[in-house]
Amino acid sequence: MDTMTAEETRLPADTDSQPLVLAAAALQPMLRDCHEEIEREQRLPQALVERLHAAGFYRMVIPRSLGGLQVDPLTYLRVAELLAEGAGSVGWNIANNGIGQLVTLGLPDEGVEEVHANGPATIAGTAVPGGGQAVPVEGGYRVSGRWSFGSGCHEAAWMLGSFQILDPDCPTVADPRGRPRRRPDGGSLYWRGVFPRAEAEIVPGSWDVAGLRGTGSFDWTVKDVFLPERRTMPQIGIPLENQWARWPGVMYSLPVQCWVGPHHSAVITGIARAGLDALIDLAGGKQPRGRPAGLLCENPQVQDAVGRADAILNAGRAYRSAQIAELWATAASGEETTLEQRARCRLASTYAADCARETMDLVYRHGGSTSFKRESRLAECWRDLHTVGQTVTLAPEWYPIGGRVYLGMDPGPRLR
């Protein structure tokens, strides 16, 4: 920290003027052009993936020493938000790739070098505990398993999954390979592993969903694959904690609450912005049937809804950014963040997501029959937004967790 310049310890004065953010905004027309193909094929087109790589979106959080851009979290989140505004699935996959890359930075040095040997590597998979089992062998493990939510699996170079290690000295009738090893307190012990994409099999038909179809979040499996120890690490936290703090730079010393939660929150607020803009576009040209003469935009209720929706959405976004900026300032000064700061940052992500839901409810209602036509932009935003809103990172359970912190109580294992 002492060797960094003052510039490296400051957040950008204007995030929207950052080159990456401008590039994300400029890409939105292409995202709209690709949208039907993304939905139909349940993956991102190769030409789009190449553009995303060229723009630097797949290397935002990787250290400069490994060929990355090492951007601050507000820039990373704004890029994800703008891409989600163009196409929800694209914003989701870019946001998740960043978190997966941060996880890989917690591998032993040899594993990091292997994964990112040819520059920042794209990562798919999940940080959620469970899915696989491993038998210890010389130099590593033999792993088999099935994991859900392999978002971005078609464009990824590596897959991230969690597994339990079986103890061959303790065979059971149910599993002669051994019973899972336990933590000293008796709880389940999990490890994470990073597998080459070529070793993973995608389960066809396992991503049959209403929204975010283009993420390609299929189940995936490996069977009796050798996983060298250098590409494994203990799983700490539920679902994870910062295991990448050894890398130099303020962003790597930030608590995980600056990344996990905000990454999905940015996706949902981006989709909500697209929904609001869709109503604005519709209102300027639609003449509602069975109503007094005039365009939809001339309806005072629609005017009220648009004004309220914009205020609600931006209030949530501003709260989220403010809490991340506060944690950044604390880390940049060399101080430890407090549990209350981390709780407030986590709550801000969930609150911003709830603001996005409220925004979408307002605009969907006033879109009339257009809102439920499958081909309409409002219907697309509705489907994608509510799919994002179901993720555990934005669940309402975060409110009582934060409340327990403020009341001086133990918040439980999900917040530390």
C-alpha cells in the first residue's frame, strides 16, 4: 500500500467518463442487434464475445501484472450495468466472470500462473458450496460432480466448482471411497477447484428458463477428472471471502461485500433502466385504445410513474455507490473496515435491487397490453429482471442479517 501513488488510491471523479464505461455504452446497439440470437441460441454469439474481449471487459479485475486492467469496483459495476441495459444476459455473464476471476486469484501462485498464462482467462461456474466429490491422489484429486448455474460456460476457458474431499481411511457402506472430511466443528468442509473447460460436459436442456436465457447457465459435470493441487483452494466463507488480498492494490484489499452482491445488483439496475427507457419510448408514440385522444405520454399517471421510477432507481444506485466508496476510502487509508460498514454495503446492494423491482413494476403496469407481448422490450426486461431478482445474493434475508449487526447481535455466517 505504501508504494502506491495517490492516483492509485483514489476512485475516479467521474465513473461515466472512464474509457471502459464509454466502450460499454457504445456497444449497446450491437447488443440489441444480437438479442434475438442470444435468446434463441442460449449463448453469446462469437462475434460479440470477440468484441467483449477486445473492449477489455473480460480482464477488468485481473492485476496489471497478469495482463489485466485492475479497475476499481465502481467502474466494473458500471460496465456490467450498462451491458445489462443493452442485454441482461451479457451484463450477467460479464459480472459473473469478474467474480470468478477474483476467486482464481486466491489459488496458489502456480495455479494462478497456469490459469492466466495466456492473459486473463474467462471463468464460468459457481462459487456456491457443493456439487462435487474428490478422492485424494498423488499431486491432487480425482473429482466427479455436477454443478448448476454455469453462466457463460460456452465462452469460458475454465470452470469453477466446489467439492468435498472423501477420506479413503473412512469407507462406508453407502460410499466405499470414504466419508466426506469435516471441519473441526463438525461442519461440512469444501474446497474449490478450477477445471479446463474442455474437461467439463454441459448438460443439454438444463437451462429452461423464462429470463436470462442467453447466459447459458447450464448444469455441467466432470467425471473422474484429475485436478492438480495447484488449481485448488479451501473454500472460506458462505459463499466466499476475500482470498486474493495478497495482490497489491486497494481493490484487492476490499472486503468481499464490495464485489459479491453489488455485481448482481448492477445487473438488475441496468435492466430496470432499460425497462424505464422502454416505457418512455413507448409513451411517445402509443395512442391507448379506449382512452381519451392523446398519446400515452400525455397521461398524468404515466408522467407520475416515470418521474417516480427514475427517482426510485437512482436512489438505490446512489446508496450502493456511496457504501462501496466508503469501504474503498477505509481500505485506501490502510484501516480495517468495520462489520457495520460491510453490513451496510451488503444491504445497499439488496436495496438497490428492490428499487429496480419497484421501478419495473411501475413501468410494466403503465405499458398496458404492450407489456405482456413477448416480443416487446418491456416484456424482455420484466423476464430478465425478475430472474436476476431471484438470486440468493439479492435475497430479502440480507435485511435481518444487517439488522442483527445494528442490534449488536451475531449476524450469522453469511456476513463476517
